Amino acid sequence: MSNIHNKSDVSDGVDFGKNQKYTGKRRIGINTMFAAPAVIVPVLFSIVLIVFGAVFAKVWIAERETAQREVTAVERIFDSHRQSLIDEMERYAASNAAYINTVSTPDNLWIENRFGVDMVGDFSPDYSAVIDQNEKLIFASDHAGTSGKPVAETVLKGSFEGSIQTIRKAYLNGLVTDEAGQVSFTGQFADLTAMDILSVNEALSLVAAFAIVPDPGGIPMVSQAPHILISVFELNKQHLEGLLSILPVERLELVRDVPDNMIGIPLKNSAGTTLGHLAWHPISQATAIIVSSIPVLFLSLGAILVLVLAALRRITKAKQDLAVQEQEARKAACHDSMTGFSSRAHFYKQAGQHITSDSARKNGASLIYLDLDNLKEVNDIHGHMAGDWLIMSQALRIRKALGPDALVGRVGGDEFVILVEGRVSNQHFPEHLRQLFETLIEPVEFEGRLIDASCSAGVARFPDHGREILDVIRSADVALQRCKSEGKRSYRFFDDKMDQARRERRQMRCELVAALEENQFELFYQSIVASQTGRATHAEALLRWRHPERGLVSPAEFLPVAQEAGLMPEIGSWVLERAILDASSWENAGVSVNVSSSQLQKEGFAEQVADLLMQYGLPADRLLLEITEDLMLEEDRRTQKIFSDLQELNVGLAIDDFGTGYSSLSYLHKYRFNTMKIDRSFVARIGISSEDDMLVHTLLSIAKVMGMQTIGEGVETGEQRDFLVSAGCEYLQGYLFDRPAPLSMIDLKRAG
């Protein structure tokens, strides 16, 4: 036992010297074991604090950077949203039709429909208004169609007036007059716009303005201050919810001051005054989570690390999501939301860059300008949902035929432009484009019904038809208009003859204005005779233009130009007054006058007829107004009111060219005509086949059932006359009886 104990002592001892032993080795191990936590815990705690501080600082910095990126993204997207509203307004303000119907020959009904119905249905301004060259308010409406005059007057009397004056100055500076006295605008559209943030009806609103200017131009202009279109967009809950679809945030609020737990961007007016803020909760709130978890962090380091890693991961994902949303927002600002095609401005930019590329210089490029022929009719007959479906279906066909990388733009409600490689022509027309056109004219199915999908197109080539993209687009547009004038449902290639024809039509528009001022128009008359007696009861007034150099110009040549230039209401008014004046000298015979759709729907038409009848003393029952049936598709309620007013005057109403357009028996019930004119195309087929004869019999039977008298026009042979007389047609008109002639060459004073 002793030996064992000694061995133990020796083995545990340490020899420090000759006769000294230190046997405290076991005590040193115990002390160290107890002393370690005192050292390790502070060190570990310090490490944890350092790591936590570093991580917290990194998270805090990353969170601040993310918040700043959110602010930058929201500012950029909000600016893009404001610009998109201006771009939408450009489609309605920069337009030949808008200039003609607002400035050249103001049409209040057109203005109300275009800016109070079509524009509101397109991009939903809360208020819209139009002021004329004298800053007089000529139209104001809210999105529900009620008067918006108080709001418009508030905007015009406020700080926005300075923006209006800036637009007027820029417009006037851009007007030039050439040697022939023709006025045109040569400035930039960007100078004709304004956008500001104002308090309207105690609500913060985006207020935008755009001068009404012709585009693409080529129409008569007047040298005066512009009419200006104004739109007001309230930053209400509905508007903010719309913004949320493209903003990288979950909730957006309009506040006076930004709360501590939110971030935001200031809403400043043009004077730099902050009127409010758009505020939202930041995507990343990692620091708040970490601070609230500090007690737990010291108890569970693992949980802290997991939370930090989760926060870092969330921030990383938020950055990635934000980058994706920024990219999507930029794409949305440059593309049409319905079709996904490029917007007008984006297409012009992309196409302009492409035609300057080496590939385009070497191989050329071609531009196709597409137009859906009957979108308006589809909207009128089937509703706007069907019209939208037609647009999206045609867009899908274009994308499927040309592929996802094709450069396609939607530049109007029913207009598309396509840029393709190479010089497309009759000699070189790619098969995939031929198939595309064949596909685009196939009907589209909507809710079990087939909708006519007819379309027309014009094709122009770079650099043959223009060195700049706008020149190529205008050339394609000219070819498109030629296609539509020649029957639609096809395509035409631009050539210099079309350009010459366009110049001639522009010249004719100017000459038509002079013709009105210089009294170059005159009326010819053709008798309408009673079928039983052959005696003239009426004479149809037929317009003629005696040009000082070209002589007598055919109505078929100048009336389409007059219609395009918006001159038909004024020309129609001249014809109506002159016909009533001439007929007032006839003892018994009446006069028949053709009425255009734009003339009939012009406000106050029935009152104008009543005033002329009274002025010249012509009994109302001796006036017959001939109305082409395709007019009936438009302005149903308004047309019914006009018909009712004319019938109260005891004026006769005849449906002209019945059976050649869009009418149905329901129109005859709805409008209650006195007379039906059997179109010359039916009369010309009399005697050709039994089916043709039966068709005329059917039309006459319909008129008899509806209580209408009938006029057969275009009667040229005795066979046609005898057939119509035996079939019960009361009145006849045509070369068999007389040809149209000036008043001086016919005698209607004792007819009747």
C-alpha cells in the first residue's frame, strides 16, 4: 500500500529542483476548469455582440438601401404613369378628326362623344374639358357624363392657367404660313403638353393639358391660338389601387405627412410646393424584427442567426422582386396593356433605331399600317366587350404569325404598325405576311357569335418611301387610306401616284373651301313622277360643282373629299337652303333633298329646317328629306329625337338605298319613314331573272305593310316602268323621264 502511495506521489509530482517537488498539478486543472467560463463567456459575449452588431449594421444598411431603392422605383414609376396619361391624351388631341370637329367646323355632339364617352371609356379621367382659342369653356364633363363645369373653371382660374399660357405660346410659335397662305404646325408635340398636381375639390389631382393639333396633318388650319383638351385624375382610392398593379409595394396611402413607420415620396406642384405624400410600409422591416428579439438573441444564439439569415434572405428576395417589378413597370410604360404591343412613342423610338442599323441600310425594311375596318360597328352592334375581344384576337393572330420578337405597335384604338425586314413589294411578298393577311380577315368568335374581322393595310418601304421613320409611317398611312377608299379588306403598296393623289386631294380640300366662299356650287334637278299619270310631283336636288378651271366636277369626285375634310355640314346646309328657296317658286311640286349623317346629327338640325321653311314660305309637306340607311347605326337616341322633331313639322322622310346597307326591318319600325326609295341596283335587274323580280316585289310589299309610299329610282326602260307600275310602285325617277338639269332648263312651276 505504501509503495503504491509513493508511486502515486512521485508520479503526480514535478521536480523543480534538487530536493523540491510540486504536487499541485490536479489543483491547477480544477481552477482552470472553473476559471474558463469567466474568460470564455465575456469573450463569447463580445464575439456575439460584435457579430450581432456587424450583422445588425449590415441589415440596417441593406434595409436603408432597399428603402431608397423603393423610393427611387416609386418615383420613376409615378413619373412614367404621369407620362402615360399624357401619351393617352395625345391619341385624342393630336388628330386630324379632332382638329376638324373641334376647330375647323365645331361639332358639339362629336366633341361630347369623343372626349366625354370614348376617352373616358379608354383611360378614365375623372373630369375632361375643352377650351377654345379665347379660353372659353366649350365642353366639360365628369366620368359619369354630368357637367364638370365647376371643376373645369376652378382649374382654369388657378395656378394651372400659367401652364395653359405656355402651351398657347408654344403652339403659336410653331405655326407657319407658306406662300400659298396655307397654315401648318411645325413645332414639337412635347411643347404642347402640361401636367401638374393640384388640389381640386379638396382632393389632390393630376391635371393634364394637350393642345388640339392635326396629326398627321395635311388639312386646312387657321392661324389662331389652339383649343386645349384638359383632363383631371383624382388621386383617390381607386386611382391608387390602379397604381398598385405596377408599383413594387403592397399598400399605398395619400397622406399630408409621412408617419415614422412608413416611407414615401413628396407630391409637389409646378411651383415646388409639397401638397402631400404617397406613403407605404417598406418591404423590408428586418431591423424592427431584430430589435424586438434582443432578449431572445442572448438566450438563443442559434435562433438569432436563423432570424438574421432569414432577414438577409428576405432583403435579397425583396431586392430581386423589386428589380423584377421595376423591369415590368418599365415594360408596362412602353407597351399597350390590352395587346402587349409597343405604345406609339416606344414603337417610333425602336423602329427609328432599327432603320439606322447596318442591317436595315443593307437589306431595307418595310412598314405595314393595319386598320380594323369595322371596330366601331362591332362596338355599336355587339358592345365594347366584343370590340375589345376583336382587338385582342387580332393581336394574338399577329403575334402568332410574326413571332414574339416582331416589332409591333398599337398606335390607335383600331390601328397597328408592324416593322419587318426587307423590301416588301408585289414582286417580293413573303409567304408568312400573305398568310397573316388571310388570317386577319377571318371572322372572330365571341360568345357563340361570329364577328366580321375585316381589316385593311398599307405598306411602305425604307428607304424608298422615306428616310425617317415618321415619313415611312405617313407613306404607309397614305397607302392604307387608298385601300380603304377602294373597298377595304385588302392591302395596298405605296407609290408616288398615291402621293400625287394625296396632294391633289389636299388641293381639292382648299378649293372646296373657296367654292363655298365664292358660290361655285349649283343644284341640278331630276323629276320624280307619279307612276300612274307621269306628272312630276317632286324634283330631287342634286349638287354640282362648277369649277372655274375644270368645269363641272362630278359629285363622286369631290363629295368624299368634302366628307373627309368635315365640310359636309356646311355644304349640306347650303344645299338645303338653296333647294327650299328654289322650290318656294313652284306652285305645287315638292323638292327632295339628300341629307348627310354629319348634317342630320348636327345640333339644331330640325330647328334649322323649320326656320328655312318659314323664311321662304315653303309648306313642310312639300319637303322630302332622303336619308341613307347606314346612318341609322349611329346615335340611336339622338337620331330618334331628330326624326320625331321633323315629323312634328310634317316634313317627309325617305329611306334611301334601302336594302344595300346595314338596315333591318327593326329600323323601319323604329324611325317610321314616310317613303322608301328602291335603289337603282334592284331596278336595273328587273327582267333579268325571276328571283330579281321577286326581290323588288318583296321590297314593295314591305313598304306597303309599313304604310310607306315607294319611289323606284334609276328607271331607264319602258319594261322597268311597266313592271314597277304593275307591282304598285307609286313614284318613279330616272333617265326614262328626264336627266338632271339646272333649274333654268326645267319647268316645275306648274307641276304637281
